[in-house]
Amino acid sequence: MKIILTGANGFLGKAIYHHFSAETVFRLSRTEGELIGNLEHDLPELPLVELVIHAAGKAHSVPRTAQEKEAFKNVNVAGTRRLLTALSKLTTLPKYFVFISSIAVYGLEKGELIDEDQPLAATDPYGKSKIDAEALVASWCKEHHVVCSILRLPLLAGKNPPGNLQSMINAIKKGYYFDINVANVQKSMVLIDDVAMFIEKVYQIGGIFHLTDGYHPTFREISNLISKQLHQKNAVVMPYALMKAVAFVGNFLGPKFPLNRKKLDKMTNTLTFSDQKARTIVGWQPQPVLANFTI
């Protein structure tokens, strides 16, 4: 099978590329790969393939400037539109399209076992860009009779993770990470290798799916696991009332301060997602993150 993979040099993209290494994979990238092009600006010339896996995009972050906000549109929305336009120019369209999205489309800070029917209500630039990109992909696939799969993913785990998980690892290494004394604050997670395996099973079926490990570990379980692997003591547990006061001060000190009210809410509210649809329709059987995640 021939595959176009965008974002092949990213954290998840590398796992997908490795999983499909027995196939003919054309990596579309700005700097290296079989296809060189920047979807933010370019309309690449593409080969004929059966499957497209669109994993490229600007990752979740808090924008500090109007330019950073606009970058989510330029990369995640306009970039997706350019990819679809380039595909439309082919003499034979792909049969299957897999789009990597995010649970950020819901715009939620808390909730338990949320399913795929939850309204898309994100108001932040990243979440809105993923909503718009999903709509572009779904519409294009419907118009051209292409089987469409959209994966709304939670926190991704794997070796050398980026983002918030890497920040936690670095803080634990340097000895300034702390847990907050709030019981059973759970977050949904999934291993990148499991996501890659799921793509192989779902691309011919299509649909919108959440992927989690089904356990939803707590922050304390995650930090204790990382501390153990780093041969360090478990993180200090701080009283919630104290951290609430610190977060109040942080609201006035700007985004560089390590804690504010919004960050505190994320650290002290459960947010989990149901993967029952993936289990029922595709036979999703993921590995537990805590038993298989190594830094």
C-alpha cells in the first residue's frame, strides 16, 4: 500500500511512520522526507496513494501574541485546506483519509467519560483550529467518497514526549515539581504506539473516535512513575489552599509565572474521555500507560 504521511517528523508521526514501515510511505515535511513542502505556504505535488494520514499541525500551546494565535489558523486550517486542494488535483484520489485531531475541540476543563457526541465548543485558538480542520476534512471526504477517520486524542505518552508531559519530567528532574493535595484527579492518556496500531485497524472503517488507555491515571500516579524512573523521591504534595493563593498571585504576574488560576483548575479537575466506541466498533485493546510508559 502507498501512503502519504504528514507530520512524520513529529512525536506521533514518527511512531506512525515506524508502524507502517513495511508499506511505501511518502513523508510530507518542510525539511526532510520523500515530499518536501510547507503546507502553511505551499501546494505540494503529490503521488497517487491509497491512504493519507494527516498528522501535521501546530501543537497545543497558549498563544501570547496575535501572531501566535493566527499561526493556528495558518497551519492547522489553511494547511489542511492546501493538502486537500493538492489531493484534488490527482487523477485518482486516495480511498482513505485519517485526520489526527484532539479532545481540545470540546473546550472542556472538566468532565468524566465524555463521548464523541459531545458538542464542539472550543473557544481557544488551538481548539477552534482543530474544529475547522475537522470540518474541512469531513466535507472533502464526503464530497469525494473517501472513507474518513478522525481521531480525537488526549495526552499522548511515549519516549521523549513533548509539551506538558515533558515539562513535568523536566520539573521532576530539577526537583521543583509538586503535586496538589486533591484526591483522584484523573486525565485520559494513550500511548503513541497504540494510536499507530489503531490507524491500521480503522482506516478502512471510518468514523470519529476517542482513544485512551481506559484507566485514566491521576497526576500523582504519573509523577510517581516518572520519579521512580528517574530514581528520585516522589514529588512533595502541597495543600490546595496554599496553591490557590499562589495561583491568585500568578494571575497578575503573567504567563511566565508557573501557576495561575487556569493552570490550577487543569491540575485539580478530572477530565476523562470514553473510548467505548473504538472498543465496540474496531476492537480497541490498548496497553495501560502506567505499565508501558518509559521516559
